[in-house]
Amino acid sequence: MELSQDLLDRLLAESLRAREFSHAPYSKYRVGVAILDEQGRIHIGANMENASYPQGWCAEPSALTAMIMAGGKEAKVALVTGPGPDIITPCGGCRQKLREFSVPEELVIIAGDPGGIRQRWTLAELLPHSFGPSHLNF
């Protein structure tokens, strides 16, 4: 997918803004994500930790929920940001959640931080040979 510099800048800014809403009192590791849907709209999410650790959630499901609630059906781009300087990618569970609402070969995953965009992949590169909705079509 070809992305304009203007769109990349907007996605990065929104992902970094989402980090400000993170609830990370335990790890102090704030994560934000900006997801572009098939209608060209941007939806943001942040990680939300919980004192009962398994009850927290990552930034990606937060943004996917916002996308679905706004009527979006397919994620086209997910730009995830952490504090840097290490490159951040969606965790395994979030890769599977993104898989549910995308075409793996088409979904662009971009890693960024306050210093800018660091790296880019497709979901198929990060989650090869994935299981998805099409496997359940009998």
C-alpha cells in the first residue's frame, strides 16, 4: 500500500497522542496505536494496565474496538508507537486480533516512537501462515 507522507505524519501524530491516554502505572511502558480503516478514518487506542495483570489490554484491541464501533470493517494500516528507542511491534495476541479485521498481505504495520517512524511490515510478514475467519468457512 502506498502511503503519502501527509498520511504517515497524521498516523504517527495520532499514535503518539494515543500514548498520552495510556494507563500504565505498573510497567510505565506507554503504547499507542493509530489504525486506518477502509473508509480512510483513523481510530486510536492505548494500552490499559490493571492491578490484576491479566485483566489489562493492549493498544491495538482498544483501537480495533473504536473502529468497529464507528462502523469500520477492515484495518488497512496500524501505526504502533512506544517510548523508543527500541522498535515496538504488536504482540502475538494483537497480531491475531488485527488478523481478524484485515487481509494479512495488505495490512501495513508500522513501528514508530517519538523520534519518528522506525520500520514497516505487512501483517503476513509478522504473522505468517495465520489462522483466520476464512478457515471457518465450511
